[in-house]
Amino acid sequence: MRATLTFCLTLAAVAPAAAQQANPRISEGLAELLYGVYCAQDPLREDPAPDTASGVINIVPTVPDFQFRQKLVPAEIGIGFGVVATAAFGEPHDQVTVIVTHPPYPETGITVESWQTDIEAVGSSLMGFSFDSQSELVLGEWTFSAVTPEGEELFFIAFEVVEPALMPQVMETCFGSFLS
């Protein structure tokens, strides 16, 4: 399966020391930033994203509900996590670079993935990641950030990806029973 980075039309590289600061960090350029874990959706389509491991991002039909507003994420295919952002009124952000960092993928050593998106003042923009393949299930700190073309950081958040056995409530919600 292909790596799945998700982005919804309707509606991150930082130093390790930055993760020890506020988590999440949100600039005044955003009216709202929600984060958490969701059950992944089938994509509506794939758009090119050459700076990602899979080369594409999935465009999903709706902004998913964060069933769990938390920063702990089980490493399981079909689980998604990330942020939903809304720009401050009258301040939409075009061509924002979203940067996701994570521990190295075992087969490729990839640790940073990025893509471009817009964050609108009307509606919400999903910037997330859903696990699609075994090679993506790397435990440890994953960070998401978004930066404007002028270099302004709009947000930063660090998640911790853990063994699925530590998160049975998430597994039950998304799959109906715990997967091993």
C-alpha cells in the first residue's frame, strides 16, 4: 500500500528542542487548531506530492472527526492523526508548506515529508497522516508544522506514535475489536 497523507479540500522540519516547547504552538494567523486521532477514510482522489514517501497525498471527502483529541497515536494501518486548521478571519494562507517529521522508515530512511496546501479563513483544512503500510508504522515522535512562504510558522505539534496495545480504546472505535 502507498503512504497516505491526507488533506481535505472542503473545509511539517523542526529541531528536537522545539518539541520541548509549547505543544501545540499556534500563531495569531490561525483562528483555530484542532488535533487528534481519527479513523482513516478512503480517499476521493490522490494529488501529486513529490516530497512525500508515496509521492501523493490523499484527498478525502470530508474532514474526519477526531474521535480522540490526544497526542498519543497507535501505530496501526487505518489510523489517522493530525490537525484541522482555520485561518484567522480575513487572513487566508496560500501555498503553506506542511512538514511532517518522524523516525526513519526502515526501508528508505525517510524522516521528513512535505507538501503544499492552503489554509482558508472559511472552512477547515485537514493536514494529517494515515497509516497505509507496514513500513510507516514507526514508533516515536512525529511532528507536524506549517510555514507560510514568508517563513512564518502557523503551527507546530508533536505526536507520540506507540504500540497499538497501549491504545485499545482507539482500536475498538476504529475497528470494532482490538487487532493484534
